[in-house]
Amino acid sequence: MMMEELLNYAESSNYQEIRGELSIVDNNHKDRLHHFYQKFGFEITETNNRNDCIYATICKRVRKSEKAGD
């Protein structure tokens, strides 16, 4: 599946997180989208900005950030 490939690529390329946005264009499929992204460990944060075409952001931590000197 493409999402698994994206997650594998992000981890092997040392990305710390993956971020994205959900559009109001897909509001009819909101429950399905939320289920899909949550299944892969994404956190979904709905926004209150009604002037924007984005209704939520998604974020998944791929790696813990490394602190200097640790």
C-alpha cells in the first residue's frame, strides 16, 4: 500500500514527522478519511477557521527528535 511505502521512506530518510491537511472538498467522506489516517497513527486536529478550504491538519511522528549531546 502507498501509505506504508510513504511511512517506510520517511523513516529510512530520517524524517521526524509527516504533516498534511484535509480539505472541505472531502467533507462527505470525513469519517472514512479520519479512520484511514488514524489507522496509520496520524493525529487529526480540526481547525476553526471557516474562511479556509482546510478543515483539519494531520500529523504523524516518524522519529523522536534527537537532542544535541545525547
